[in-house]
Amino acid sequence: MAVNKLIKAAGRGDPPEKIKYLVEEKGMDVNVRDENGMSPLIYAAFFGHAEVVKTLLDCGADVNTRGNSGVTVLMAALQNARNQEIARLLIDSGADVNACDGQGLTPLMTAVYSDSFEMTHYLLEKGADVQVKNSKGWSALDLAKQKGNHQLLQALHQAGSLKNADLIYAARIGDARWLSEMIKNGADVNAANDDQETPLLWASFNGHVRVVKTLLDNGARVNDRSKEGWSALMAAAETGSEELVKLLLERGADIDLKTETGETALTLAQNNGFSNIVDMIRNFVR
């Protein structure tokens, strides 16, 4: 009964004086847990009661306690984007910024999922690990990609989350600014995925002229091919991008390369009815 009083008081956000009275005068355990393993501090953090959180911490509450599901105090606070003051207080009081819950979610992942740039940046400053993956194999970067939040993607990039393969993602979506930033930071413009698809190939498939030009200007090999034999020129011809075909030809694209099924850039353009591209390839003087 006494235990429930403290947990209920913390969850309700009762005045700090009452919390302090229950702990110091009534002798209640500040780290008591209910049947779900949840402590008064977890409840206060989750419901956004900043003054109660401060009082419980002053009374010796364990800032890194966990519920039965693995949820930490910090994770509980971050469930609500309005609890940033509490999250900062917990971190400043020693909360582990890399502690995962039962599903492998970290505070950084939670901040990213909530589209909270400010908290994401703060967690990175405090040493949040950008490489950790949850039970589904997703990292904070993967979640940022799913959300389509470029601001968060760039923040994670600056923290070292992005690898060479992520240049493909920037090329695929046509983000020339982000792609240029990654190149400046040492990303390999010829990095390929498991199917040997390069950033140049993906940018060509999706018609991103500016990205293609940026890649070529920074050393992308124009005739690299995927496992199925596709080149950037083939991709541009297949999708009907006259501007890209012209650019790639001028940069040395080989018109005689063939896919595994024997298609060339010329036959791909023919099959798709792009007569202007057919003429361009036929009339190209090497």
C-alpha cells in the first residue's frame, strides 16, 4: 500500500514536497517497482513531471533503472517530444544514452523517430552511438531514412553514421547537396552495394542530372556495371533521359556494353520508343 502511494504520487505529478515527505518521512523506497518493474522515476519521466523527477533524483532515485520490458527512465521520457527538459536532466544526472530497451531501441532512435532534431543533436553531443541496431536490424540512420528527414540524416552523417554505401541513397533520392557533403567527407563515389549498383547507376535510373554531374566531376567511373550488366548509360537510355544520355556520352560512356540479356543502351532506347535517344546514340562520334 505504501509502495503504491509513492508510485501513484509520482505518476500524478504531486507536489515535490509530498514526494519528499513520502520518501524521507515515511521511509518509502525511492526505487520501488510495481508489478511491471516500473519505478516512481520512470512514471514521473514518462508523464512529464519535471519537478517530481528532480525531487526523486535528489532523494537518490536510480537514473538507470529499468522496467520489466527493458524500458529505461530516459527512454520513458523520450516517448513524448515535450519532455526534452526532463531528458536533459536525466542525462546530466548520469542516464546511459546508449541503453537499449527490450526491442533494442536506443534514446537516439527514439529521438529520430520523433523527428526531434534538437534532442538528436544533444544525444550525439553526449556520446550516443550511431551504429547500434535494434532487434529488426535498424539503426538510427535507417529510421531517419524511413522518416525522410534530411536534417536528421545530415546530423547523423556528421556524427559518423553514414558509410560509403549511403552515397547510393543520396544519389537515389537526388539530394545533390547531401551527396556533395558526403564526398567532401571522404565517401567513395564508386561504392557499390551487393548487386554492384553504384551511386551513378541509381542517379541515372532516377534522372538526377545534377547528381550525375557531381559524381562524374568527383571521379565516378562512367562504365561501371551492376551484376546484371547495367551501366549508367543504359539506365538513362531505358528511362528516356536525353540530357543524361548526352552527358554520359560526352563523359566517355561505352555504347557497346551489354546487359546479361544482351541489351545495349541503343536497344533499350529502341524498345521503349525513345527515338531521339536512338538517334543521339547512333550519331555519336567517339
